[in-house]
Amino acid sequence: MCLTPCASRWRAALSVSGGVGGTATYPARFCLLLAANPCPCARTESSCTCRPLQRASYLSRLSGPLLDRIDVQVALGAITRGDIQAERGVGEASALVAERVAQARTAALMRYVGTPWRTNADVPPTALQRQWPIARAALEVVGKAMDDGHLTVRGYGRVLRLAWTMADLGGVGTPRKGDVDLALGLRLGPRWTAVAA
């Protein structure tokens, strides 16, 4: 069985190909979240018992092509008892976050009036570059990431979309260097430090 995501204007679909039965296509518009431990023992880095070769082998199970299709990659450290006890509701209220997200979605919706797109994720990277270009100076670090092999062409397009989302969340009209840098950091995850240096 082969699962193939495909997008067509407003509708996204998932095609399932089987041997004798042919292919079936189902409507599918979803957000896929993945989580993985950094090594087989799943302990914190300071108490990890894995050898470097074991860690490398474990992480290599996540292939490059798979990782290239993931928009945001974030490495999270272990949560300590002190972290849990210190939380006490200091985070941002969900209602405030929801309001900011609604405003960002409205900004994108207004930008794409008269087009077949509604969200930043819908827009092909070529259309973003042509119709809503970002200043070259803001994109320099993205070019460096591509030149150094940290970012593919597909990844470049995903960084553009994510930069627009960061700008919309920040309430600015066009992504600035900080929005692009943040988008690249979220895209590359732990590899970002190599590019930023």
C-alpha cells in the first residue's frame, strides 16, 4: 500500500494505491505532527547510555526526504520537576493566542483575495516570490543555507510560507529579516546553529 498526499486548489486528497484493487482517493486536509526521541534509550543527554553510532543509526531512520516535508522542526529539552512546579500559569493565555492566530489568518485571507488561495500554506512558492516578494537582504541567510546544503528547494519554499506566517502573527505587512530568520530556525531545527554561525 502506498499513501500519496496530493493537493488540488481547495481540496487536498490522500491517494491510497493497492495491488489488485487499484487506487482510492479520499478527501484529506490535515496537520501532521511527529515526535521522536533523540536516541534509542530516550534519556536526557547527560544520562544517555547510547554510543554515537547507535544514536546516528537511530536518527537515520528519519530519512532526508521525510524530514524535507516537515515544515517546523523543534528540539525540546527534558522537562524537570522544577519546570513543572514553576509553571503556575505563567504562559500566555489561550484566548490571546487564539485572537492573534485569527488576526493572522484574516491578514492572509485579505492578501489572497482574488486568488485561489486562503492561507500561506496554500500558496506555491513561485507565486509568493512573484506576487509578494520579500526583500533580498532579509533572504540572505536562506540563500546561505541553500548554498551550504542545509536547505533544499522545497525547504526554501516552506521557509517563505513560514516567514509570511511569522509576519502575519507579528502584525506586519511583509516579512522582515527577523521573521525570515525565525522561519529558517523553525525549519532547520537543531541544524540552525550551523547556518547561523
